Amino acid sequence: MKIATFNINGIKARIEALPAWLAEAAPDVVVLQEIKSVDEGFPREIFEDLGYNVETHGQKGFNGVAILSKLPLEDVTRGLPGDDTDEQARWIEATVVGKRALRICGLYLPNGNPAPGPKYDYKLAWMQRMQARARALLATEEPVVMLGDYNVIPQAEDAAKPEAWVTDALFLPETRAAFRRIMALGFTDAVRVRMPQAGVYTFWDYQAGAWERNNGIRIDHVLLSPQAADLLCDVGIDKAERGREKPSDHVPVWVELDS
DNA sequence: ATGGCTATATGTTATAGA
């Protein structure tokens, strides 16, 4: 089963590029971030016509996540537990049953800039809630895949110019420590284990010729629970998408699981 | 690069992203 994550930076803006990538890459499941749309505004028919079941968790203007799946999506839940006052649409879960039942978590972790400040406080609090949710999911001992835009540069080799990020919410020591705490629960960073070399990126800014200069960062991650890591066959980053017509600033990242 | 671009809605300007 091929499972992908793609921060599309606006469904309206990616109405041509996303179906084109789906037809070519043919993921069985894809989690989307930054759909920037309310549920009623999401063009679900386009994806249903391509053979996908569609579940969205949107909001007006920004954020918003979704899951598309060729297999039925079961037990869908929306929102990250732990704060009933949180109105930002950044988390969606569903179970997909192939050879095995997989719990899929699609996430859009807060950016957190500027740091310090209330947005950074929100990011760290969100990561703490995510850690609690991750721990609960691990306790099920079922295969769990948590994938999406983490807005975390885990290590210096995950940035072309790490020195440019030292005061940024994506790379601050406190951010990376919070990410390590989640990893330390027992997750595997699928891209890290299969593509351990430096210079593997998933995002290139629209500004300052970042793509042309390969000034990228790796912030879109696929974390696997131990039971999911045992199923890992392959990983990939569809880097060519960044060079196409009207691209997102992120590219798709995928794993192939024997599931 | 102290924000150089892109996207959306709040819409000829502001907010957010990373």
C-alpha cells in the first residue's frame, strides 16, 4: 500500500497539479495539508471521479487537512485531542484496511513563527498534545502512520543552510526536543532510515530562487510505529513536482508498506 | 535578505506561511 503526504498550499490553486500527480503517482492513501478550504468548498467530486474516498477537516482561509483513499476510510476522527477550545483544523485520523488495518494520522503541525510569542507557545502546546495522542495510539499495538507537514527541521543536515534557521520556530532547540520526545516513544522516521544522506528536502520557498538554488528543508515527515515500521518496503520524495507548472512549495513524500 | 513570493479573504490591502 502506497501512502503519501502532500502539503498542497491551497486546493483551489492546486486544482490541476494535484489530480495530475495523483494520476501519475497513484497513491492508495494521501493526506493533504493546507487545503485552505471549508469542507463544503472542497471539490470532492474531482477526487471521487479518480477513485478516491474523501474525508476533509477544513476551515475558512487557511490550514485544513484531508484524507483521500482508494480503500474505504473507517472510524474517521477530526481534530487533535486535548484542547476543546482549539479551532484550527490540523489533524485527521482514519483506519484503512488492506492486508492489515492501519491507523493513519494526517497532520499539519503549527508553524510557530515568530518565536518567541503566542504562536510559538501554541506550537509547543500542540506538540505536547500530539505526543499524548501518539502515546495512546502506540498503546493499541496496531500499525500507526503519522504523516504530514511537521514544520520541524529535525537536524542540521535537513537544511541546505541551517545557519539561516537558528532563530526560526522550525529549528529552535525546543522545537527539535519536542520532536525527539515524540520520536522517542518508538517511532521511525521513514525517510531518515531509507535516505540517510544529507540534502534530502521536501520544501523550497517561493522566494529568492530557493528552488533554483536547491535551498531546501526537510519538514514533511512520515513517522511509523514499530508495527508499521516492520511493514516498510520503500520510501520516496516526488521532488520533480516542485519544478512543474504552478507548484506547491512542498512536494509529496510517500512510503510503500506491506499492508 | 531586514522577507525577494504565493495564496486566500478580510479583497486594490491584510494575514499567513516557513
